[in-house]
Amino acid sequence: MIAYPNSCNISLFLLLVKTTADALGNQSMRLVDSKEVVGMMSSITSKEFYSSKQTSLKVDLRVSIQAFIYDGSKHIYIQREDKIYDVTRTYQNGMWMELYVSESSLKKEDIEGWNL
């Protein structure tokens, strides 16, 4: 398989999750919307790693998607890894939006309406 520079290599879901509370104050999370997109996944550089350590923001991966697609979602789901990630930082780089993500403590079972 030939890999081309700046070609998409991952399919992921942008997740819009809302926290709600019942009359007793018990909080639950509900999946409001999801959007499947393609992007480029890459590991973070050593400079980004040390920078994240200094700011106490844990960053595991960098995912780039086209900027006009990004809707401000704070969570993404990567199906091939079967993991939910939190978007800890974003950076617009021309036509690309770089999402710096860390593995979330949130699990599929914790979210009402999960249907992905």
C-alpha cells in the first residue's frame, strides 16, 4: 500500500455529548449528535509531549481534519481503536484543524443513546 503525504488515514466520529441531571441530582450523559469524518492521525512530537507535560494537559494523539468540518466537539470516537478521546486543544493550520486528544475516562456504556 502506498502512503501519500497529507492523505487521510483514519475514520472517526465527532461527538456532541450533553450532561443532564435528574430531580435527585444524578448526572447522566447523552449523545446528542455524532458526525463521521475522515482525517489524518499522527503521534505527537517530542516538543509537543514536553509542552503538554509542562501545562499538565495529557496529549496522546494529534488528529487533523478539514477545518470547515469541525463543529467544536469536545469528544471523538475512533472506531478501529474502540476508544473515546477528549479534545484537549485545537489549532487551526490553514485548511486543517489539528485536534490534540487524550484518552477519555468516558466509556460507551456511560453514554445514553449510543448507536455507533
